[in-house]
Amino acid sequence: MLRQYELVDRVLDYDPQADEALLNRAYVFSMKAHGSQKRASGDPYFSHPIEVAGILTDLRLDAETIATAILHDTVEDTVATPEEIEKLFGANVARLVDGVTKLSKIEAQSDNERAAENLRKFLLAMSDDIRVLLVKLADRLHNMRTLHHIVNPDKRRRIARETMEIYAPLAERVGMYEFMKEMQTLAFRELEPEAYESITRRLDQLKEGGGNRIAKIASGIKLLLSRTGIDADVSGREKHPYSIWRKMAERHISFEQLSDIMAFRVVVASEEECYRALGAIHRRWPMVPGRFKDYLSTPKRNGYRSLHTSVIHAENTRVEIQLRSKTMHAEAEYGLAAHWAYKEGKSRADADHSWIRDLVEILDTAATPEELLEHTRMAMYADRIFAFTPKGELIQLPKGATPIDFAYAVHTDLGDQAVGAKINGRVVPLSTVIENGDQVAILNSKGQSPQPAWLDVAITGKALAAIRRHLRHEERDEQLKLGRKLLDDIIGRLPAPLAADAVTQGLKRLKLPDEPALLTAIARHTLADGAVMEALMPGSAGADVAMVAPQTQAISIKGLTPGVAFELAECCHPVPGDRIVGLRRPDAGIEVHAIECGVLAELAERSAEETDWIDLGWGDKADGAVAQISVMVRNEPGALGLVATIIGQHKANIINVRLDTRDTRFHTNTIDVEVHDLAQLLRLMAALRAADAVHMVERI
């Protein structure tokens, strides 16, 4: 723990005019107020505010901010009062302590209330005085450094999750990247201990195997720039574990496939030298296309300025290089804190950070907290979205996320059972994209299960993994169920009853390990009926029984187990683009019908208990099917030839033509026409209706 004189000396080192008496009074007051209180580590509680103050001295903040850090827990955790703080330390310090205390009180509420209110309080604190936020971020950083002393694992995870979802993104938003990276690393270690351990172990192995590789590369860059006449400070490091883990998750690659684990920082005297250094580096090493970013001419919204590039260094090693001036470097490390250092003597936004002024205007005009959230939702978290449960719990999701992703983020069971969603009170499809600040309620049913179509809707790794896992289990069950029905049908066609060991002997002849493998092969049509009959009862397959499995159809259907045989129903002739449903009847394969097919209603009424319905959709490779249309044309020469010409002009193919009726004025023909999809069929029918010789066109 910093001693009193050590803390004061730190401040005086960068601000000789600092109010030394204020700092001394704050130190003594806080020490007496906290008295014998202990932290979870067993250390005196007083050590925490002193360490927070020490963190803020690294940011070179003014004496009032340091005093606030020393006093920030006194009103909440001791008998000290706001009036007492104001009397002893002045109105400014009292106001800052009160702001930090309000943020801390929010944390004492229930999880749901805290998550909803924290964002609002952050905005209020930041717009009023950024120093409140800086103290709170330093407070959270020190709490994360000592998180391992908390015995309750649930409490540790709650604090870590809140840090990852709220405090670290906020630190990033105000440009305090060093705070952000340390918070993310500490929270990641708690939330994903196995992943953290694996990545840090591999990073250690790289260090051991590569020796002083980073130092060599940094030295080479410095030497190159020196020869160009540029004096630069060059440093290098491995990227921190959470950053590596996030890239692995986003790109769906392994640690070994990551090519840019090392990053180097080049700090020069001026902006002009940044561009000169960039030119020298690009002349020496090939640039990786698409990886150059100029944040000098176009700074990030949080004020961050730098040049970013990636190059192919020796041995095909890809390295990231950031180039900036000394002033830019200070701002890049500590963000807005660099603007609120003692020497500038101000606590509100200036022209360089107009987005904070925008927040002030929003806060002045917002009538309710809900309106405030609505107006500021993209101002704070531009790279991600935050949505709320009906109880106010905050859920962080990537841009483009849908209610499916939201449901799985809350709980896997909720995701599995989702049937619909309400966004801001309005019922919406599960495919709806969630916007930042939306309140999302998931409608669920215990009878629901993940659908194949959800894979086209979900975007988060958690949701996709859960859906695929369920579908794999469902696919196997579906195959076994269908295989059993087909096997029973095959056995029923045998000329005599099966012997007791017929199945066992049949498995040996077919070289299959067990009965489920047999059922799966039958369902997937990799075994022909005749081959199964011969295996179960040699000599039983007749000449008319197929001994070779039929070829699978080229057209693809979503919702069917891969390999399961199906046929397009001849009653409605569905084509890609039609809404379709599968019909599975006892001792029969699967028929694919258009949803409007009249046969479906008749079957449902006549044999509802014996009919299985399957929700289907067209696959990505669905292209080409035969449709039937009825065309009534004038009974005159060339009429049917005109119809054939129009069909050819629309790149469709006539498979068959049948004359149905004919009289003196008209004749009606049924035409089987091969088309790519429904859109092509509709265009063709519209063109036929436009022809003078055609009286009527209908789809059968």
C-alpha cells in the first residue's frame, strides 16, 4: 500500500502546484473513517482507495480527482456524510464523491436493476464530470486485480461478467485501452479459465521457442527507421489472451492458424514522421492487403489517432504495426484521461470530443430513462449491441443478432424452446434483427425444439453450437425411426418368417457393427432393399427387387435428414420457391407437397393419426423441377406453336403436352414444363397470359 508521503510525492512530481494539504487531509480522513474494516483479502479496507488513487496518479490527474479516489468509499461504507465531505474538502470534491457513490449504490441493487441503470448512470456521470467516470474505472480495475480473494465463485463470475460487458467496453469507448485490456484479461481469466490457461500456455511456449524474437523484430524496425533519419521508440508485445480468444471465436480458427499474434508500436515526434515511417516500413516489407487503417486523417469517435498496418516480416511472419506521435500515444493509452490531466484544468468536453457534448444534449432533452436509452444507444456502443430482458437484465450481442441469439444468451433451454419474440412489446419473427437498446421477451413452449432454419438466422457461436447439437441428435433419431419402418416393410416382403438370429447373421454379411447402423443405412438409402433381403434371408430377393441403392436426388430440401429419400408430389408438382411440407405415411417414403396442395387437407382429415407432417424448406442447391400448367388457347393455327415459342424464350423446357379438351373455339392442354424456380414459372405464366392466342393459364 502506498504510504501517505509516497502518494503525495507522486502527484507533486507531475504537478508541483497541487494542493498538498488537500491530499494529506483526504488520506488521514479516509484512514480514520475506514478504521478496522477489512477486505476479502484480509488487507485493511483503507488500502483499496489508496491503490485506486495510485492508479489515477499514473494518469497524471489533478489533486481533486486523487482526493476523490481516496474518499470515494467513505460516504457509502462509513459514517461520513456528504455534508462533512463538502465542509472539509470543498464543493468540487464533494460532488465528485457523490457521483462515484451513486454509481456504487447502483451496484448494490439486484442484478436486473443494476444492469439497466448502470448505462444511464454512466452517461450522467460522464456528461457532468468525466473525473467521476475515471475514478469509477480505476475502482473497478483494482477490484478486478483483487477478485481472486473473493471466496464465492458466483459473486466472482458476476463481477467479471459485469466488467466484461459494461466497464471494459466503456473504457474502450473513452479510449482508455490499457484499462480495457487489463479488465478484459482479468475477467476472461475468471469467466473462461480453461481457455485463458490454454492461450497463456501457448503464448509462453512461443516465447520459449522464439527466444527474444519480439525484441529482434522491434530492433530491426528501429534500425530501419534510424537509417531513414527518423528517431523512433519501438516496442513489441504479444496480443493479450482475450483479444486472441475473441479472434479465434470470430474467425472460427485455431490458435495455430492465427497469423498476427505480435503487435509493435512505433512512437515518433510528429504526424509527418508517422507517414514517413509508414512509407519506409512498406518499402521494406510487403503490406497485407486490407489491413491498413488511417486514423490520423479520420480519428475514431473516441478521439483515437494512429496509423495501423500489417506487414509480412521475415519467415512469413505477419506482424501488426501501429505508428503514432508522442501526444497521440498518451491519448491512445489513457484516452480522455489525457485530456483531463491537471495541466488542462477542465472536466468537460472540448471540440475534440464533441460526442460527449452530444450526450449532454441528449440528457437535457430526454424526458424519461427509456427515452434516454433510446437516444444514446448508438452513441456509446457503436461496435456491439446491448439488449434488455423484460426484467432489465443486460444482454450483450454482436451486431445483426436476432431473438434466437438473445434467447441462447439468456439460457440454452430458453433458446431450444423459443417459438417467437416480442421486441419493445411488439410480436416479431425470430429472424428479426435486434437493435441496440431493445427490450426483448422470448415466447417459449416446452413442446418446441430447434429448427434447421434457425441456422440461417442465428449468428452467435453459442446459439449455432446448441442448434447444431440438437439437430444432430434429432437427425439420428429421425434416421432410426425411418429405418425401422423401412426394415419392417422389407421383413414383411420376405417369403418366410425370420430365424431368431437372422438379423445378427445379416449384420455380419453386410459388415455392419450393429442394428442402428443397419437402420441408418436403410434410411439413407445406402443399402438397397434387395441387399437387405438377401442378407437377412439368402435367396429371398426376387429378380424385380433392386440390389443397388438408388441415386440421391440432385435437388436439396432443408428439414430432411441428409440421405433420406423423398419425391416431389405429382398432385401439386412443387418447384423451388413454393412453400412446402413433407408427408410421411406408414410404410412409405416422404412426399414433398406445396403447402396449398388440396390433397393435404383431405389426407389430414382422413388419416390424421397415421400421417406424420414435416416442416420443410428448399435447400441452397435447389434448382430445377417440373411444374404442371393448364393452358387454354384459341382453336386456330399456330396457337400451340406460339405457346411453345414463349416457353422456349423464357428458358423453360417442355417435358410433356397432353390435350385435355377441345371445341370449336378453344382447346385446353396440360403442359409439364421444367423450370429453375417459382419466380421463373410466374414470369412464364405472365408472358403466356399476355399472348393474344392464350385465353387462360393456370397452375395445376
